[in-house]
Amino acid sequence: MNAVNEAPRSRRGGRGARREIRTAIDTKMLPALERRLPLVEPMDAEQIARIDDASMAILEDVGVVFRDPQAIADWRAAGADIRDGDRVHLDRGLVRTLIATIPESFTYHARNPANNLPFGGDHSIFVPMTGAPYLRDLDDKRRGPTLEDLANFHKLAHMLPALHSSAHHIVEPMDHVVAHRHLRITYSSMKHSDKTFMGMTTSPRNAEDVMEMCAILFGADFMEDHPVVTGNCNGNSPLVWDEVMLGAMRAFCRRNQPVLCSPFVLGGANTPASTAAAVAQLNAEALSALAYTQVVRKGCPAIYGHYLSTVSMKSGAPMAGTPEISLMNFMIGQMARHYRIPWRTSNTLGGAKTFDAQAGYESASTMMAALMAGANYVWHSAGWNEAGMHCSMAKFVVDAEQCAMGYRMTEGIKWDDFDEALAAVRDIGPGGHYLGHPHTQAKFQDAFFMPELFDNNSIEQWMAEGSHEITERALQYTRNLLNNYEEPRLDAGIDEALRDYIARREREIPAVDALNDEY
């Protein structure tokens, strides 16, 4: 009797549970993407060798300027040929010896160990955009950001499953002086998300502050053997690395923390107006910085980086989503794998001023190339618009869903239920449908990707529900996410130590709108 009475309740509970699953917001982070699709590799072995030879010739014959006395002293001690004071000429044998000690793969360790990430090889991670001086907010208004706005983006990065990392200054908190921002940005990254994150490299002293805050959070000894944060150092193309970036690079490398060595390419402006030649120059610039990381600390993790854009020959403005950028991504992926070094690219870039069709087309084109090129660190994966001048809250969540779609595609074909699904063909036979079949009922959630933010209803249903377009739907979804945010609490003692450190450093660093170069 009890068994008979229990059955209907179990079924009702099952239906209710399935309904809750369909309507609940899923914030569990996806594992690091393990790519199982063939890569796009347009160069043959001879062409890879040609790019490599051209890059090595640039390093030997033209040289790279390192505008930093410490770097020059380091290079001289390493046996490099220094000319004209700060121009470093690197023998290809020296370069190959140095970059051979860069780890091909490693594991990122997050505050929450469940969010640790294998990195390198066939593994990729998605990271939000950074550096926007403006945002488009929950009312889709373009304005200057505050620290609260930055916190909201860190919360979104924490909650969106396809984003594997938070970032640092997704938007610039304009309500804090420049000299103190790095402290507040780092604390916000640590407080509002327990995923891995990026660390500020806006000056050597700022980078050292980030390292000290990471040591409070993770432990200095732990950092010696565990990557916990990522820095980015941009080169000044053509062929220059400056004192600010090199000093920040040293701060990260000395603590054994990975840094992106990123030439900043504006194709046709600071590189030759040629796709292949631009890659040869970029490759030389990246190799020079990657080699320097190993001069600072042999065996420290480093990532082959770049920022790619082509320049409009009509206006001089940077462009995104162009065919040449995709081709360069494919080529750089091949070169990074040739050197057995993990590499970074940029994702969902665009020059559109609003979240419009241009933004979608540019972003989709860029993301497809990044995925098919096999990038490991897929940066600027959410929010980027207006050539990086603003981060859009609406685009942020839609980009993250696009990353989830790209993730599913790049995972490749799943064969785990092939025989079970094929058996359903015999059960249904000609003229039937599969909607009520047990296999369909069991797989309805994950058989096919179902976007939350795209509307696939009939036009009549869409109109009946208010004719909401993608921006409005995305902003409402963002409000729902933020309303449901639950903070992953820091340990009380660590939180107090971080706050004390920030308070002390804000007393020591003059409150000026300039970088902290001295304090």
C-alpha cells in the first residue's frame, strides 16, 4: 500500500524537479574546454620554417629595444649582443635555448579548488574583457564606470558558466584615483569570485602589490609551485618593450606566476601591410619577451600573447573581425605549437557602438577563428564593444552564452549514447515522433544546446510576450543574475589581512591620478 501511494508523489516530484531545472539559473563553471575538433592550420612545414627563420633574422639583425636598464643588464649577463645602449640582438640559438624551458602546460589554482583549470595543450579557457573606460549599464546608457560597476562585472564573471576566470579592470573604476585603483581592483577580483583572475601590471610597483595580495590570499610558498593569477605585458610594436611592462613582467616571473607576452598589433600601422610579414614581426616580438621571462626565472610559466587588429586604410581606425585577423590567429596558433608554448588570443572583439548586428557579426567571426586556431587563453571573451572603449552589460552575458555554444561545438561529437539513441529509431519507426520517447525525455536538457538569450519562438508568440529584442532580454537576464548572486565568502582572517594591506598601501601611495611608479 505504501509503495502504491508513493509512486504518484515520486512522479509529481520528478515533473516538478524537471521544471525547476529548466527555470533555474545554472552558475556552475564549465570545466576547462578540452578541444576535440581538428584545428585550422593553413601553413605547411616549409611555411612555418619560413616564418621562424624570418623572425629569428629580425631578432639577430634588426634587434629589439628593451627600454629598461635592468633588462639590459639581465640580457648582457645572459650573453646577448647589446648595441646602441638598449637594442638587444638575440642569437637564434640563445632564443631557442631559453624558450625551451617554458612549461608547455600547467594548472591554474583558484581560491575554490573546484575551479582549478588544466591549461595548455588541448585545453582552453574563456576570460572576460578588460580595460574599458566606459560601460553600457543596466539601462543601456554609456557612462563612466565606478567600483560598484566593476564589482557587478566580477559577480557576473563568477556566475556565468562558460567564463573560466574573472579579470581585473573589466571596466576602469573612475571614482578612485589612478594610483590606488590597482588595490581596489585586485580586492574586487578576489572578493566577488572564487575563480582564477588577472592581476594588474600597470606599473612594476602595482604588480608587486598584486603579488603581495596574492600571497595573502594563497600563501607565498604555495605560489612558488602553483600558478594562481595571470599578468599581461603589452609590447610597443614595432620591436620595443618598455620599462613599465618589463618591470611588471619581472614581478610576476619572480613569483613563478604566468604572464602574457603580448605584442600589440595594428596591422598596416605598426606592422607591415602584409598578413604573413606582420606575423613574422609579431612572432619576433613575442619570442624576445618569452625568452626574457626565462632570463628572469628559468622554468617560470609564460604565455605567447598578442592583440590583433588591422587598420582601416580609409581612417586609420582599428578594425575587428576582418579576414586577415582570422588568418593571423591560425598562423600564430601554428607558431606557438611549433615552439610548444601555450598561447593567448582575443575573442568577441568588435568596433560597433551599440549591441547591434555589427557587434554580433564581428564577435562571431573572431570567436570562430580563435576556437579553430586552438588558442589556450581566450581573453576578451565577454563585453567588448566600440574597439574596447566600453563594456556592455547586455553583450557581456550574450557573449558568455556564445562562448558556451562555442565550447559545446569544440568539444566535438559525443558518442556516449549512440547505441541507445539508435535503438529509438526501431522503437518509433516510420511516421512517428521522438518527443515522448524515454531517450528523448532523458536527454532533453543536453542533447542540443538551448540558448537562454536567443528567441526562437514564432513571431506571434514573440509579439504577445512584448516584442523584446536581444538587448532588452539580455539586460533583464543580467538583473536576474545579479539579484541571485551569492558571494563566495573570503576567509575572515584573509579578508581582514587584505583590507589592512590596502589601507596601508593607500596611506603610503600619494593619492594622485598617475601610475604608482615609486611607492
